[in-house]
Amino acid sequence: MPKYLDELDSVLRALADPTRRAVVERLAKSPAIVSDLAAPFAMSLPSLMQHLGILENAGVIASEKHGRVRTVSLRPGGLDVLHLWLSGQRTPAEHQADRLGIHLASATTKGI
């Protein structure tokens, strides 16, 4: 069994909640302060902080506190374990189609 499965489980659990997925989608655009992240959700700030804690513990986000302001951003490589696992689940037919696409693209650029 691959060593990264515990990390994968943690990321998948963190992303299982729609609020946390929405936070990740928002942070994909740019870092944000917690109050800005909380604005679109009908929940208390402590509830959002729990969601952020789960994402941070899973290694998906990172946060920094400067004075009274906490800034949250996506952690570089935080979702790599998910990508690694998903790429391992691809079927041989998908791999063949990828190779065919690469071959056709190179044939087109060569003028064949």
C-alpha cells in the first residue's frame, strides 16, 4: 500500500464538505482574510474557523496572523496527493488515448 494513503484520506475528508470545497475554490483565486471568506456563508465565524482548521490540518491551506488579521491561502502542493491518487486510477484505455493525442498533436505540428 502506498505511504501517502493517510494524507490522501485526510484531504478527501476535508474536501467532502461543500463549505470547505467552496473555501478552496475561493482561495484558488487569491489569498483572503478570514472575514472575507466568512461573508458568503450563513454561519458563525467560529464555525468557519473549524472548517479552516480541518483544511489546514489536512495540509490544503495555510494561514498567517498579522496583528488581528488572519490571512488564508492555498498551500502549494496541498492537493498533489489527490492528483497522484487520481492519476493512478486511470484506465489503460485512458493512457492509450493520451498517447494517441500526443502523437496526433506532434504529427499535426510536423505537417503530416
